[in-house]
Amino acid sequence: MVLWAWEAKEAVRDLCWINEHSTAVETIDQLAELMTHRAFPPELNQPGRMLRQWRVQITNWHHNDNYRTGPPRERTT
């Protein structure tokens, strides 16, 4: 189960590097479908439901140039 969770986290993280809105939408749909499958434990079902619920907000990020800079970096102070 830990491996599944790690792979799911990495797949969600990789969304930031997708440079086309339509590809991002397809990827989120596939991830949400896979992660909410009844074969997976509840610990993966919940993030899958979150992806489905926030799909529009997440993929809107790909309408501008955010994908070129990647995910937000932590601030170092």
C-alpha cells in the first residue's frame, strides 16, 4: 500500500509539468478513476475523490504559463 500511495503522489505531482490543458484534464480523470477504484484502500480513494472534486480548479492552472515554471517552490528565508 505504501508503494501505491507513493506512486499516486508522484503522479499528482507530475501534473505540474504537463504543458497542455487537455492532457492535464485527461490525466486527472484517469488518476481519479484509478484512485477511487474499490480495489484500492480508502487512503487512496480519498485523494482520488479530491482530484475529481477539484478537477476544474487544478486544470485551470494549465491555461496560463504556470506549467512553464513548474510547481511552486518553497520559500527559503
